[in-house]
Amino acid sequence: MAKKIIKVKKEIVVKKKQKKKSAKEGVKKTKGPIKEKKISVKEECIKKPKVAIISLTSCEGCQFALLDLGQKFLDLVEKIEMVDFRLLEDEEDAGMDLDLVLIEGNPVTEENVKTLISARKRSKLLCALGNCAAMGGIPEIKNYQEGKNTIKHVYRYIHGISNPPIKEIDNFVKVDFVFRGCPISGEEFLKYFPELLRGNIPTIPDQPVCLECKKKGNKCLFLDKKPCFGPMIIGGCDAVCPTAGMMCQGCRGLRPGGNVKAMKATLKTMMTDEEFENTTEIYGLRDDIEEAERRQKIV
Amino acid sequence: MNIKINHIAKMEGHAGFMASVLDGDVKSAKIEVQEGIRLIEGVLIGREYKDMPIVAQRICGICPVVHNLTAIKALENAMGVAVSQETEKLRTLLECGQIIHSHALHLFFLSLADFLDIDNDIELVKKYPEETKKAIRIREFGMEIVKVIGGRVVHPLTNEVGGFKKIPDQEALKNLLIFSKEALGVSLELGEFFRKIKIPDFERETEYVALSKNGEYSIYGGDIVSSRGLHIPVEKFESNFLELQKQQEVIKRMEHDGKSYMVGAIARININRNKLKGESYRYLASLGWKFPDFNPFHNILAQMVELIHFTEEAQKIIRELLNLNLENALTKEYKIKAGSGVAAVEAPRGTLYYHVEVDEKGYIKNVNIITPTAQFLSNLEDDIAEYIPHIMGLSDGKRQRKLRGFIRAYDPCISCAVH
């Protein structure tokens, strides 16, 4: 990768011992009390944050949502040092330390788990990129069905094929931020990514999908007695599904301030309990709802 | 000696490569799939039919449109649901958009660097800024089609059994028509650039398979036709082609008459080239190929021909749609009933096949999905086995590079193949 290099030419005072360290970290002005030596340092230091985009088992749709930003994405790549992005680079990842890593998909194979754990160790910040990494996604449906046996519908020989229950990546590593959705929203990515590059963890406002849906001028699906999960789901997707005439199925996950109990009561007149439960399975929402209900009971 | 590539980047999904060569003879050549299983067919069983397109399109982030289309078509065939010509035209246009943006991505961003001996795309876009702009522009045209009709590029939303939840407005279609004129110009310029690329000379005879229909370069309908004279309706696909799983393998391979075969752009050009018209016809003629053409590297240029063709085709369909009443494409009421249905649609990488059985309440009893990459994987390995002796004289590094380029020219999608 071509690196935009910041050339630093300064007359500075450094302690002899610190010379090497400073060269690595960038130039710092330090006052050494005993042995001071005035030296001229012409230094080339790379200030771009190191970023990797790593895909575990997935459709890679979230990476494509990034690539689909076209020039906007290429402009963004200019601002970082892309250490690993397999879609665009042939070079093998050398395993260097990272400032930020984005993880897409599910840890399914042993290799996936190893990659995930090593990514966490290497990186200052780790983000989930999309619904599979964050909530389990489509593959999690098997957890609610026949679990280990779902595989028998697909393969004749199952020996030696890794088939664990699907777990979100935060079961394996600490996750600092979640880009939500199936797929993620490219525009939302552009909004929060620069903040992450600065080392800050952004907060997505606790607002329902409905807010953006209204702004779009859509007629609320409830008015036609059609179900929608919008009120209990965290917005930021520009209400893309209801805008296309489709109910929100909750791929972005529950709002912290959402009322699952009230939502279920509202939906009772529009869908059966079984339909509700089945729909929540599509994006791995069901286990989150069960947990929210447990918490509501305790409160 | 062994030739091993741990990880092939710049393609969809995870795979490596391993070959063993003894005294100049290639004993084995194998794509090693490192993708985890998601069991898409398995998780669909017992679910409502309406979930199928939503779940199945998530097999692939680059070609969700074609999974969506094929799933819906198979379900409609299973339940005997008829749709309007407006619906069919919108769907065909969606598939044109799908192929355009997928081809533009593969041609330029995934494969081109291999023919120019460049390691990564950051370098590529710096060296070829004008061509990059063109590739992005034509890709944007494909994506815009999918967005206008499908509501979103990755995992579209509007298409469903019986028709569309929402139809595009006239204004959006008119803008697409304007865009298509620019896109055609850009694709021809890109075609000129690609024509000058040095493509390796290598040939191996194989069987090509694609959908074919009288009078059109078909993608959304037609029969299954092969370059060796097979001509069968889609319903007979599974009885003519064998799906098999080797132990410990997560891709179920396909064979025809005990042999490997090829699908995708190069197969379609070989079978359906006489149906090309206008600029795409002229561009193909300018390449000066002799048919049948058996150079697998030509898949790149075949995609370029198709990029031009589907841009022209999209333009034609948009014009037709502007004169039709799109209200007819909105989903009409239909009866849920038990049945079994199959469908095949031409995906960017070849024929995608779905087979589904539903019960009388619309719950899914059985699903089989056969993807293009699963179909051509063995053909790719057979090709490489014959290609390796041609590159044995090269250094390890150069040989690896050639092999990566070869594999990528096929445009494999491992996520699709494993699903």
C-alpha cells in the first residue's frame, strides 16, 4: 500500500536513550535533565491508523456494503493503513498491531475462532461489522431448530465438519462498538468510522426505526394492521425495509429503551405468537428478546 | 513437490490451494475450502415459505439478487403462482443490474491486477485512475438498477412471491434510462482497455452449460443446454446432473456424465453468442475468437462482453417498462398450496438452481440449492492440473501468482458454494 508520509524535520532536544523510542512513536518534545544533546532529526513517521477488516464465516455482504460506497470508500482507505482487507489485497496479513479491527460473520470453524481471538489481542479497538457478528444472524436459526442435527438435512457425511452452536462474537472477545444491520448501512459507517479512528467509541442514539420511517413519509404499517418491529428496534438504517413496503424484522437489534412487553401486546392482534417467535429468529433477535423479558420481569 | 497456497484473497469466501507434482506429472490439484457451514438449506426446513427468499439471499453478499429471484421463482412454481409480464421484466432488469455490478467488481477490482502484475488494488487505482473511475461508474449503474427496483443493493427488499411489494416510480426509471446511455459509453471504453490486456494462451476442452432460449440471450428463463448437445427442461436438471459430497468436504460438487463441466460468462458466450446484438456483438467479434473457445482466462473478456450486453439489455427493458403499467407488477393474491418446484436463473458466475417442496400450509419441507461455483469447482481443478506443467519453469513466487490469477479468473464464490 502506498503510504502518505508525513515528513518531520525539526530541531529538537532529546535524551539519547529516548531517541529510538521517539522515532517509533512520532516526535515528542522532551526535556532531559542531565545529558542533553541538540540534534537534527529528519524523520519519516507514519501516522495513519492501522485497520483490518476480517471476515469470518459469512456472506461478506457487509464488506460489500463498504465497497459499494465506491469513491467514498476509496477516499476513506486513503486516510488509513489497511493492514488486512482480503477483498482488495493479495498480500498476506503480517500480524502487526492494529488500531482498529472490524469483524464480520460468525466464528464457525476453529480457524475462525483463532482469527477472532488473535484480532482482539492485536487491536486497540474491535468492532462487530453487521448482524452475524453482533447477533448471530441467519446461521443462528439452527440454534432454535434442531441444533446439531440441522446439518443432517444438508450433508450425508458430517464427520469432521465443524458444526458448533452459533454464538455472537462477544462470547469470545470484548466488542467495543457494533455496526448494526443486515447488511450494515454504508452511510452510517461513514458517520461513525472517523470517530473510531480517533480512538473514541461512538454512541448510537436510542431512537426507534419509526423516527426515520416517519421522516421518509411512509404510512405506518400498523395503520394497515400489518406487523412491524420498528418501535422496539434501534434506528440508523434510514428505515430502508418499511420504505420498501416490508416490515422491520429487527436486524439492528433491540433499543435499550424499547418496551418488548408492550410491543408484543401490540403485535398480538397482527401476528400469532408462533409467527412472532419465528420472525425474531431470522436475525438472531429471539435470544435477546428472551433476555429482555427476563430483565423486565425482574424489574 | 507440493504447491501450496494458504489463502487466496480477492475472491468471495475462504479457500486455499494444494497440488502435488511428481516428476512433472500433476498427481492432484485441489481447492481447499476453508469456509464454515451456515446450513442455509437446513435452517429453511420447517419455516414459512415467505422467509425463504429473505434467508436464502443471505447466502451471498455479492449476488443476493439472483438467490432472491431463484428462490421466489422456485416457490411460485411449487405453488402454481403466475406473475405478470411487468413482474418478469422488472425481475429480468434486476438480474441485469446484478450481473453488471458483479462483473464490474470482478473484472476490475478482483481480477485485473493479476494480468498487470500488481499486488493490490490500492496500487491499481493509483496507476489507472481513469479506468478506476469508469469501473466504479459502470458498477454504480448496476447497483442503481438494483436499488431503484429492489430497494437496496445488498439484500434487496421489494421482490416476493406473486410480484413486488413496491414498484419504482416513473421518474426513477427515466433517470435510469439516462444513466444507461452514459453507462453504455463507459462500458465500451472499459472494453477497449480490457481488449489490450495480455491474456495467457491456454486451452482445455470441456463441456459448457447454460440456460438457453429461442431468440434471446436468456438469464431469467429457458432450458438447460450444453455445448455437447444436451437440451433439457430445468425440471430434469437433477436427474441429468449428479450432486455428490466427498467425505469431509463442505462443497457438494457436480458432475455431468461422470465429468466436470463449466458454467458462467464463458459458457454463456459459447452457447448463446449468436443471440448477441448491437455493441456487444461487435465487441465480441473484435476479439477474434474461434468457437468453441476453451481458454478459461477468456472468462474475463466474456464478462466484459456481457457487461456491454447487459447494459444494452437493461436499457431496452427500461424503455419497455416506461410504456407498461407497473401497477400490474404489484403482488396479487394467490393461494398457498402444497407442491414441489424448481427454478434456474443465470447468476453472474453461472446457472443457479433451486428446488423446493412446500406443504399445504406453506411450510418448507425440503430445499436444494446448487450454486455455480459448486458446479465449476471440479472443472477449475481439472484445468489447473493441466495448466501447472505450463508454469513449472517459473520461480515459486511467480508460479503462485499465476495460479492465484487463474483461480480468480474463474470468479469463484466460496460463500455461495458452501452456503
